Amino acid sequence: MRYTAILAALALVLAVVPAAVTGVAAAPGVQQENCSFPFSGTDATGTEVTVEDRPERIVALQASTAQILWEVNAQERVVGMPVRSYTAYLNGSESRTDVLTGDGTSVNVEQVVALEPDVVVAPSSIPNATVSQLRDAGVTVYKFSFDRSIEGIYEKTTLLGRLVGNCEEANATVEEMRSSVERIERAVEGRERPDALYYFYNFTAGNGTFIHEVITTAGGDNVAANAGISGFGQISDEVVAERNPDWILHPSDAPLPQREPFASTTAYAQNQTLSVNANYMNQPAPRVVIPMLEIAQALHPEAFEGGANGTTANETATDEPTTNATDNATAADPGDPPGETPTSSGDGPGFGVVATLVALLATMLLVRRS
């Protein structure tokens, strides 16, 4: 099918974006807010956190927050982060200090303190007791709240950019995300929504998750949400058999089950399954728009065939989406699918460049109305 070639081209684009192309200029029309220091804000623990000066030594305690720091061009100041297979796609991450314990299940407090960070950014999964330990050792910690939506990812990106003094880059990243999402929404608007199930090791993403919004924004009807599942939870074989999804989506690190009732679903019978990059899909951060586009193209290939009624590539130069980011955030945690999963072929940093190319691909294919 035509979209297969486009996905292959997208994969090639992601694989060759050079590390040197990391600078992101402010998007046209973005009004730059005051990005001076000191900065004060109330975090998820209800604590008023003050960052006195632009932080030069940053520690990220989770993968999605690290991704955002790369996307807003603050990666050179990151001294500590999870150094794991699921962060290997971030260029240079292997040279940072790993801040997790050997089994990867908790924060190595002593190691974080030894790094002498100016600020530590913590996801909601980090226990408040761990945050208190770090604060008692004199470390400034800002803890984010649970991420439930695409809007929440916009807000988190904006806030984190403000926290580290990279407001322009954060605003530009959010603008690019919004532009890509809006193009996808226009492409699938008014089209019949096939039932889609996101499946990984008997778990799924239901209502109140950013992955639910990825599926619905891409033009799918989330089977898990319709079955009354909230958050990230297990899905039974009975629900799969009853709902009989048209499509089954899965992260690249989680194989599709070959047993019943999956083998008898419409998705399997019609070869309608899709593997998406596990890190981009499971980490609530800017690159989530990439699997969103892939899902939209898979579910609605006719919407991306182009043609006389489609939008031309000139739209890229004339679109000036507005931003509406506010002061709320979160990081990848148990609110995300269990386990922020392994390596990808992407060559970050530089979402600004990648998003522009993704948007260009989408625009060049947009939208033939039936």
C-alpha cells in the first residue's frame, strides 16, 4: 500500500537526522514569555520549588523527561538520567551517569546527590519519600504530576522548558507538535472510525491515558475505553472476543499473541496489525506524534493518498498555529504502560527538525476527501 512506502521514508528520515541539527528557532508568532530566573512554581507534592539560576547541571529521573530535555536543546546540561535500552535513542545518553539502581526499579539517591545537580526533574512514579530524601540532602527537586493527555504533554514540555531556561525551544517544539496533530485531525475528520486495541503483554491503554488520545486523534475507536477500562490495565480474553477489534496496535518490543481469541479477530483475519516504536508511543513526550501519524496512515490510508483535493506542500510555509500551553506536567511512570521500553532507530536529539519533516510528509500526502 502507498502508506507503507511513506512509513519507510519516515523511518529513513528519523535514522539520518544528524546530531548537529539540534537548534530550534522560536516558531513564527510565538510570544516569548519571561524566561528569567529565579523561577518558582508549585510541583505535584504541593511544594513551592524555586530555581535560583539557569540550571547548568540537570538530572532527569525518567525517560520521557529526558526526551523532552533533548527536544528543547538542553541535553548538553543533563548530567544524570536513566541510562537504559529505552533511552539509547537519545544521542549521547550513554555518556551520562545512570541514576537508577542496578535493577532499574528505584532511584539511586546517593548517586543523584553526588552529581551535585542544580535541579532534578522527577516523574509522578517517584515516591514522595525519595523526593524528600533528595531535598533533605539539599537538592532542588521538581516533581511532575500524572500525564493523561496530549495537551498534558504540551504543558509538560512548556513547563520543563521554562524550568531549565529554554522557553523558546520548548514553545517551538509545542508549536510543531500542535501543527502535526492538527494535520492528522483534519485528515481523519468525518471518516468512519475502526475499532482499535493497543495491546502489550495482556495490558492495554484505556480512558484517561495519553495513548487513548493518540488512538482517537489518529481516527481510531479505542476498544479498551469502550469496554470501560481506565488507565493502563489488563484486558481479558473475553473482552477481546466480544469487542473483536478491527485493528490491533502494539509497541515494537511486545510481540502479538498467536493464541485465541486473537487469532479469530477481524484484525488478524485481515492482517490489520501495526507495530509502533515502543519508546515514542509509551513515553509521554513530543515524539508521540510520530506513531500517531503512523496509526492514522494505517487506519485511514485513503486520507493520505493526496491528489487534486489534497493540501499542497505549500501549506507548510503558511500554517501559523497558535499555542496554548499552561503550567501543568507529568513524566512517564506507572501511568504509562508497564515498562518504558527498549531501543529505537530514531536519531535524537532535534525533534524540531524531525517534526518539521514529519509534518511535511503528512502535508504532502494530505487529504483527499471522499
